[in-house]
Amino acid sequence: MLSVWVREWLEGDSIRVEKYLGSSLISREWRKDGRLHREGGPAVERFYPDGRISCREWRIGGELHREDGPAYEDFYGDGSPRYFLWYHRGRRHRREGPAEEVFAPQGKVV
């Protein structure tokens, strides 16, 4: 039976939290003042058991937010994109193009 274990440490002014299932990393989070928060990268990363990325979330002060791309990215098990969501300060928004993109399993936009 595999057990889940958690590792936490300070990284700058944030707390980095990693969760493992047995020896496999299943998620990584950065928190500041109790909220999901990271500047310059995703605040949440989740992984499939084989180590491939499952999803990434860019958050500032707990809110989904990203200036230069989608704030939420979700992936199929083969690593191809499933859907992308654009957020600006917690509100779904994209200046150029739709705020949501959905992909078929082989990467074609639906």
C-alpha cells in the first residue's frame, strides 16, 4: 500500500509544498500568506503517476492570473494539451482570442 507524504520548506517569502504518493511526486504548490501565490511561474503543478504534467495554475494572492499566457493549463496523459483557460486578476479574460481553448486528444483545437 502506497502512502501519501508531504514535504514543506521556505523558498524566499513563500512556502513550497510537495506531495508524494510513495516515491512519485504528485503535486507541487507555492503559498504566501496562506494563499496560492507565485510570481514568475505556476503556483500549482499536478502530475500523473508517470511524472508527466497533468495541470498547471498561475495564481497571485489566490486568484488565477497570468499576463503572458493561459492561467490554467490541463493536459492529457500523453502530455498533449486538453484545455487552456485565460484569467486576469481572477476573472476569465483574454484580450486577443477566446478565454478558453479546448483540444482533442491529438492536440487539434476543438
